[in-house]
Amino acid sequence: MNDVKLSLPERALLLILLAENAELSNKQIEEKYAPGLTLTGKSRLKLVDAKLIDCRKEKRSFLFSLADGGWRWGREELTREVPPGSGSAGQALYAVLRRLEHYLDKTGRSLAQVLGEHIESDERPAVAMPAAVTHVPADEVEKRVRRAYRELADPVGSWVGLADLRAHLGDVPREDVDGVLRLMARMPGVLVEEETNQKGLTGRDRAAAVVIGSRDHHTLMIEEL
């Protein structure tokens, strides 16, 4: 992401759009959050130019929503230091953001799965005891990932979406697949990358992403040996 410098109100507006995951007007932001907290003039143009927000005009009002770059900014913001001058409320907010980062890292979920358009449901059928998860050894998972890749890649050495890959590994626990993908990403001839065309990602693609570092990665390529 670019290193655009943001003021505290601009950060607040981006976090509001992240939390709401909806188009909001300045009037809606003011009424729901704080009088005077608006996005106008240079700030609006700066965030649009930085590809952090999308903006469209409806009648006499602007409507704002988080762009793909804004989602990436939000993921990185979870690990940043508390902005100077943000006060006790800012300290409390960023403490919550750090816990959210810990949750995403621990579960392997993406920010889009938790706050995005296609939120992964945590609802489970009511049962007396949860079913035990049978984990698969890492070497076996790697073999199955490589076998699934060979079946999907046309030709071998081309990119394969993780959503399609996971469909071939349906009985392997997600956390086992994620752990192996993170290991394989460090192996020679293996690339696990973020999709460059963020606009082309579907909800299925975003839900299948593996978090490496602080970014969602959506595609896999294994060079032919």
C-alpha cells in the first residue's frame, strides 16, 4: 500500500466504513457517529486518489464506501501503533484492533470473512458435544495440495485460485491447509500470492484466502520440476 499520511478524522472515517461495510453519506456519518465528522474537499480527493475509498454522487450528496485498497489498509492498521494525539479512546480502540489481528492470525481468517460482504457464519447445529477435528499430518497435506494443484493447473506452472484448491481438499481442516500453505510459500518453486486484480475477486475467493504476514493471499503457483 502507498504511504499516504492520514489525519485522525480520516482514519476514523476509514474505520467507520470498514465496520459498516456499506455506502454512507456525510449526513449518515454525522448522525450516527459524531457531528462534524465529514469527508469533504481535499480529504475526500486524497482518499479517492489513494484508492482507499470509492465515491459516487447521488443527487446532491456523495456516498462513500471502502475500496479494495481500503480493506488492505484496514488489515494493516490492525498492527499499527496508536496514532499520536488519539487520547484514551484511541488507545482503547487500537487495543481492540490488536485483539482482532490476533484472532485473524490464530484462526487463519481474513478481514473480509469477519467484516466483509460475505461474512463466514459462526452458527453451528446444536449438538451435545462438538465433533472432534481429525487433523492431517503436514506432509500428507502437502502431498494432497500438490496433487490437487496438478489436477487444476492448465498448464502446470499457471496460477490456481485457493478457492478451487480448497474445493479439492474439502475433508482437510482449514487450519491444516493454511499452515501447510504458509510453509510451502517459503519453498523453492512455490508462490502463494495476493490477487493483483482485487476488483475481480468474488466472495468465494476472499473467503478462501490464506493470511500470510498481514495480507490475504488468493492464488497458488508451483513450478514444474
